[in-house]
Amino acid sequence: MAMKNQEIAFLLIAKNGAARSMFVEALERAKVGDFLEAKKCVEEGEALLVEGHEEHGKLITRMARGEEILMDLLLVHAEDQMMAAETFKVLCKELIVLHEEMQELKRRG
């Protein structure tokens, strides 16, 4: 039995929120020079995003098969959170690289 739209929306919000939290933690680790841990946090965040995308993909598949899917505010919010987390992931990865480069420049003196 397929999950209800509300359940999917809450799942997406939870997964994307957890992913974003991992990306924030990754930046915190990078700030203090713990790049190995920062990269682990990014990987964990990416895994959470994949889980969310899989559920979102199931919803899109249901729509493609002709099932009527009510696009309510909660589902729109969930998709917005998904896109925000994706954007934050990209920025996070770039900022980690910049932190690595800054630390290397500081070492060189």
C-alpha cells in the first residue's frame, strides 16, 4: 500500500532537514580543520538526500501512472525543503574546499 501524501511530505521534510543539519555540521568541522570528519558529514547528508529522493521519485511515478496526487501546501513545502537542502549541499562542498585552501595558505605562512 502506497504511503499517503502527508506521510511522504513529512518523510521528505525529516530527511531533508537531517541532511541539511549534517551539512551544517560538516561546515563546523571544516572551520576547525577537521576535514576528514567534514567529508564524512557530507556523505551522511548525501545519503539522507538520496533516501528522500527515492520517496519523492515514488510519488512522481504514481503521478506518471495516472494517479491523481493532491499538491497541497505541505507537499510543496517538502519539495522546497528538498531543493534548499540540495543547494546547501553544493555550497557546503565548495566552502569546505575553501576552508582547506585557506588552511593550507596559513600553513605556508
